[in-house]
Amino acid sequence: MNITELAQKLFSPFQDRTAGNAVAVLWNGEVVYQHTAGWAQAEKKIPVVPTTRFCIGSITKTMTAIHVMQLVEAGKIQLDDPVKLHLKSIQIHEPYLNNPIRVRHLLTHTSGLGYFRSWKDLLLPAGALGTLGVTPGLKDYYQKGLTPICAPMTRWAYSNHAFALLGQLVEDVTGKPFEHTFTAQVLRTAGMQTATLQRPQERAMPYLRQRKAFKPAPDLDIIVKPAGSVYASLEDMLAYARSLLTFSPALLGRDSFAEMYRRQYQAHAELTGMGLGFVLENIAGEEVYFHTGGWIGYNSALFVCPGKGAAVIMMSNSEAHDILALPGRFIREALAGTPESESSTPIAVDTLKFAHSYAEPAYGLEKVISLLGQPGGIRLVAREGQLFFRTLTGPWRKGVLLKPRGGQLFEIDDPHQPVLCRLDIAEQKVVAIDMGLSRLVGRF
């Protein structure tokens, strides 16, 4: 099966799974597969076409990271500068003496900032990241400042607020509105001629699945725009992907791209790594850089593999779990030449001893959220020579298989979350589980 046939096999069935979607695959720099399907605005019978703009959500973070690196190249900031040295409009309350939050920490989700500003955000739509009313500026939105819940580099914790602060930092350093410099120096320079930070009137509207039909979703405007507010078409995203694959000198110098694509943080060397704005994974010896995006009624993904001139772009205007799994599966099968298979030399799981449960250390407000979202943590269970994760609630409550990938590596057999994990074993006891970028510690 050649590359085009593989792309058709994996992505053609996706056409009917959402209200509307757009997909493109590049290989050796050429488009080998592309489709648009469904409705951009179902009520008006407006179809999705290559120029239809979708909200790409957190893929925006990769673009904000590029804009920050442009300031580094210009000598206006340095990656290891304390954020407070440049961010003057928003206050960061830092309780950790001699351990300030640095620019690099914001870019790698290792700043110690939490997912919420305060407990009040739990009561607001989308965790207070969006609004149906008038959208406040970042200075007003963060008028009470932000306080980290743990020290920098203590752990990896996804933070939209970190990238919102980076956007305001750019504005404070340049003295110009972030939207203006970002649009000119990143979007247009990358060839994204119609992409915008603001919601365009002509766009794919958001939908939610209701049984077998789709209904309009709440159309919230994103407040933290540098973290996730770009609207882009398939044509825009193809241009962006090509800029990344070719290390476009119009965007950044080669050394700056190399720094962005360097593993700045990882739970374990065999697992996913975090670059500057990009998530990194080594597949069949090739480095793959990616990010996904999610917002109410939208899902998106961008995977790029410069070594093969390859990229996968997926966008939809309704929930689509396939977006998390299909791009990685395509690249794995394309690079390997055959579908993935289980390891022929799995470890002897029946001899292992397990903790009562495994959980990532939680801080502050996250303790309550963790208790509500995943009470009891994750249990590791051995059954007939196989390992399973089990949780008290959610899709894993009946168990999800861990497929051996060699040594202490396993892949979670969940099409919605096909993450690699590694068992940390000491004296036949599984003391912790490294999962993606996180470390889950055993409770014995």
C-alpha cells in the first residue's frame, strides 16, 4: 500500500463523522490526500470548502511560540529571562524565592501556573476562557494577577494562561497590539492569507453531536487569544505546514527552529517530549512535532515530520476524537511500512506488584478537580498475562488494555487517547507510571 492509498484508507471514513471537516496530508512536500466534507453552516446549507475557516484552538500556541522566538532572535528578550523583566501589564505573584518563572517555562508548560485563575473559574463557561458577552482585554482579564500553584519545573501542567501571558509579554516588549504584530510577522509571513485571531463572520460554525444529529453549540469568543484563537482555512494550514517543514527563514532562523524542536522537558527519554510550543515524539527514528486544538464545537490537529516532508492537518466543527488518533497512526504506519504490532518480548506482568492506585501530584485547586474528575486515580491490573488500566469513573472504568511496545513501554489501547506510557519498576514493584509528559506516582 503506497502513501496515498494509506491516507485514503485512514482519512476517507472521517468525512462522515462530524458536522463538517477538512483534511490534508503532505508527503515529500506534496499533497497526497485532501478532502473537505459536511457543512460549515448547516442551517444555511453552506458546505465546507478549502477556504472555510475553522477555529484551530491550541495549535495557535505554536504560532505564539514562533512570535516569541522572533523577539529572541531580535535580541529583545532571552528564553531564560524572568518573565517579570518584560511583562509589565500583568502581575505574577511568585512565592518561590530565587526560582522565578522564566520565558522558557511559559513556552513549555512548566511554569507552575494552574489551569484556572481561581476557584470562581470553575463556575463559568469553558473555565472562564471564553465568553458570550463582551470580550475583555488580557489586562482586565488578569487584573488580579496570577499565582503559580507549584514551583517552576516541578512538573509539566498544561496552561492556557501561560500562553496568554506570552501574548501580553510580546505586546509589552514591542509596544504594539499583539494581534497586529502576530498577524503580520507570523500569519502572513507563513503564507496564511486569510487566518485571523478574531472570529470571522464567514466561518465554520460550531456544533455539538446530539444522538445522530448535530445542533449549534454555544459560540463563545476565546478570551485568551494567544493561547487558542486563530481561525484558519485548510489552505492557510497547508501554507503553515510547508513553512514548518522547510524551516522557513522568513519566520525564523534555522537555529531558532532547532531550539523550538528540542526536547526541553520530558517525563522519560522514551516518551513524548515538550519543545517550545510543540509536542515532540520520535516515531520510527523520525522526529514528529505536533499540537492539537479543542474548543467548544471545534477540534483540530497538526502533525509535521520534516525528515519526510510530511504533515497531517485535520479540522472539524464538531467533536472528533479521531483527530487525536488518526494523524499519529498515519505517520506511524507510513514510516514503518506496516501496521503497528505488539512487542514479541513483553515483560512478565504476572510477577509485578502494583500500588493501590497511581496519580499525578496535585496542587491547590487541582486537588479538588482531581478528586471530582478521577476519584481514586488509576489502578493497574494484571489479568491472564496482560495489563489493564482501570478507573472508578469514565471510559476506563471497565478497563483498558495496555499493548506491549517493548521493555517497559506500553500503548494505551484507547482510540481516543492512544498514549505511550512506561512502567517505572524497582524490585518487581511498579512505583510510578510515566504517561506522555506526566508522571503518576504509586500510592502503596
